[in-house]
Amino acid sequence: MIKAIISALFFCVFMFLPFYLASSPKGGSVSFVRQKPQDFKVELGKEGGQLRFVLSSDPKTLNPAIAQETSSTAVLSDLFTGLTKIDLRTMQVVPDLAKSWEEREGGRVYIFYLKKGIKWSDGRDFTAEDVVFTYRDIYLNPEIPNSTGDTFRGILKTSEDVKNFVRKIDDHTLEFRLPQPFAPFLSALSAPILPKHKLERYVREGNFMTAWNVNTDPKEIVGTGPYVIKRYIKGVLVEYEANPYYYEVDERGTRLPYIKRRVGYILQDPDTALLKYSTGEIDYMGLRPQDLLFMSDREKTLLFDMGPTPSTTFLAFNMNPRADIPKHKLKWFEKREFRIAISHAIDREGICYLVYNGLAEPLYGPITPANRPYYEEGLFHIYQYNLRRAREILESIGFKDRNGDGWLEDQEGNILEIVLLTNAGNKEREAIGNIIKEDLEKIGIRVIFRPIDFNTLVSKLTSPPYSWEAVIIGLTGSMDPHFGRNVWHSSGTLHMWNPRQEKPSTHWEKRIDELFDMGAVETNMEKRINLYREAFRIISQEQPLIFIATPKSMMAAREGFGNLFPTVWGWYRE
């Protein structure tokens, strides 16, 4: 999943370039394209050209192991590859750095065979040593918090499990050993593999968390992906060039990617991005519903409707007892009835129409209709918009307007006041925040709404002293629920309302932990679906995150590119 935050926060599929784009000029006017994955067919392309796109913020880090926010993951996505990847046409796991694998001992042992001749982008040979280093020394290192490590910690419970997890047989052969079958194992191995020769010294010296920071010379950022960073100018752009050692080729033996240069312009204001697209300075961009008004008569543009996004937008309250917030507010936020009252005060239908121009659906739980087969109609309780009901619930737990000034107070006389944050420049979240502020103030809750810089916001959410009270933010969603473990498991680094718990602080978090742990090892698909659905229902009932809406995924792209196959999960790559 928190590839968000995670792997990380509100991941945007539009940031990922299909590197099989081929130049083939076309004419024509605007049209909506609704592609079926089974119809994706990659054609031979022509080398050359450049592609310009939008990055919504500066990266917080250039280290993919610790990147947990889209400002970083969007920059890094095409610099690295994993042992496996997901074929978005079939949704099946296929080889990437690996050539093939064998499953043994009932899914407890896997033998992986690596492709030969692969080099890092600096020309050094890629070997099994890099894989062992990446997993043993980085992802499974307890001193390096990371989402991939969270994925495996539910199954690798002891130091012996970690020690035996991966070993090198020879330079191109690896053995992975699990204490029990692990359903998402193969897809989990899509995590980026990192170069031992570049990063081992940082691990050894204990300063890996500061390795490959935003001030690092881009030449030092070495990967196996299709591109490398040529230059990064803070607040302006990230320029990429094709990795001369990238290992994939087309049917003719031509080394991919076809497009040799990419430029990501850092544009925090979506209106500025739209203007640059309109003036021909950007080649493709994700669309907001309001942007369609400016696209309806634009020639030589293709509009892609990819259906409901897997991303979720929500309101969260800080329930972390270690957080730097007033203790009386912590007591409010910990009460389920308080969170349910707030949920009833959110006009989801109105937000869908006012913010998304009707091109969104209300959301009441942690997954969207894009998450088949886990999502089904009726899975979540519907919290109807009802301000009177919201006020009644608050009064039932002791909040009253005791002095007649229009604001509710708790039993100790503290005014019910909340500082609500979101990331500045995200017009949808800013609009949602203003709507929520207005409705909450109608029922006696004073709201101080404060948009702030995205990376500053992420730091508040994920790092001590966790100095935030309430936030409107988003998560990307994941194909397999287990990849959201670092969000939903109480020990997870992205369990944002109370992260990294030594043991679950509530009975319902304990049950969610159990369900995610069982889902990880359950190989019967029907049983696995039911386990995760139960966990998602509990999340909806308890409302630790108050889900708001799921918009359609839409994209605009200039005509003239072949092999253009965007999906809600990213770009299709054969």
C-alpha cells in the first residue's frame, strides 16, 4: 500500500512515465479514452525526444528505502527496480530483476534466479550480494524504519527468521526461506533493490537515514531502473536521462526506454500546472474535475477516464499518547463517540459535488471500488450527514455550551477547539477543509484551519514529537491489503493516529492486527478476502480515520505518443 505518506501519502499514479512511449504524430480533437487492460498491446517505438510532466513538490529524500511520501516516491520511481513487478494487464506477478523462481516446501522456500548481465547505472555489476544487502541490512534492519520492513515483520517474528530470510547461493541465485507460507511474498519482492557498493558504508557507520538526501550529487544515486537523475534544482525541476545500462530491450534488441530525456517540473499549484499544460509546456498531467472545463475544446489532447481511484482522502485525529498535544484533546480524540460525531458532521455528498464537480463518490471505509475483489457494496456503514445528530452525540459524552458563547466545552471547561492541518497548494483538500470547518463550527466546534508545506506536514505526522491535532490527508491504496500493513497494524510506522505501538492500545486495534497477521499467511483466496473485509469493517466502525471521498482518476495527454496505457495503479509496462 503507504507506497505513502507511503509508501506513502496520497500516491499519484500520474507521476509515473510509461517508458515505452513512441512518437507517432496524430491529429484529432479531444476524446475520452476508456481502455481495457486486456487490450493493452505495446508496439515497437522510435528512440529520441523528451517528455515533460508535473511533480507536485520537492522530494524530502532521494533514498527509496525511507521515502514515505509522494513528493519523494514520485521522483524516485523510475530509478530503481525490484526482483518482481506486477503486470497491470493481467494483475499477475512477473519477473523483473529476476529471471525466474521455484517454489519449494509448500511455499516456505523460494529459489530465485537473477537475470545475467545486469549492471547498475554506474556500470558496476548487479549480483545476488546486492539483494542480500538490501533485505538483510536495510529493509529488515530494526534501526531503519521503512515500509518494506513493515511488510515482512508480520511474518519474520524472530531474529532467527530474519537471519534465515535470504542467502546467496551464487552470484545469480538466491534462497528465500520463510517460517510459514506468506501469501503476498512474490509481490512484496517488487521493493527496490539498492547498490551495496554505494550504501554499505552508510549502514556500517550508522547514518543510513541521512544517506542520499536532497543535497546529494545526483551522480551518486545509482539504480537499475530505466532512468537516472541528471540534475535537481530545488523548487524548479528534476531532469532525467535514460540509464545507458538498463536491461530491458524491445523485440529488435533496442535498449529501452525509447524516450531518452524526461523533465519533471515542480509545480505545487495545480492551477499553474494546468496553465503550463495549456501553453504546451507539459505533455501530460493528472486532472481534477474542474480542469475538464479547460479541456473540453482543446485540440490534440486525449482525456483518460480510469475509473475510481484507489487513493483515499480522510480526516484523522492524533490519538498518540506520546504526542505533543494538550492531554485534554487526546482524551477527546480517543473517544469513539467523538469520532463518530465528527463523521456525521461531514457532508460527503456535498463535497463530491462542490469540490469534485460530481466526479467522485462518498467514502466511508479504507478501500474504494478500485480494490477488487476486497471491496463490495454494503461493506461499510454509512454515516449520514446530520449536524443535529452530531451535536447530540457530542452532548451525550459531556460537551456543552456552558457559558453561552456558542462554543462547546468539555466537562473540565476546555473549549472544543481543533487545529486542522492539510498540505498547502492542494486545492481540493483546502476546499474540503473549509467545508468541514464551516460545518463543525455550526455545531459548536471552533476550528483553526491551517494549510502548511507538504513535507513539513509529513514530518509532523511521522516523526516525534508528533505535534499535530487533526489533519486532512490521503493514502494511495494498494493492490494487496497486506501492503497497507504499515498503516493498519498497530506497530506500523504509518499507523498515523498512534504509530509504532509496542502492543495494541485498544481491543479493536488488537483484532485488526490479528486479522492482518492471519491474512498474510492465508493462501485460500476466499478466506483471505473475508479476513481483510472484517478488518476493514472494524476500521470503518471505529473511524480512526474519517474517510471522505474517492474521485475518478483522470489524465490529459497530448496526442503524438504511442503505447500510452495509464491505469489507476500506474502505467502499464510490458
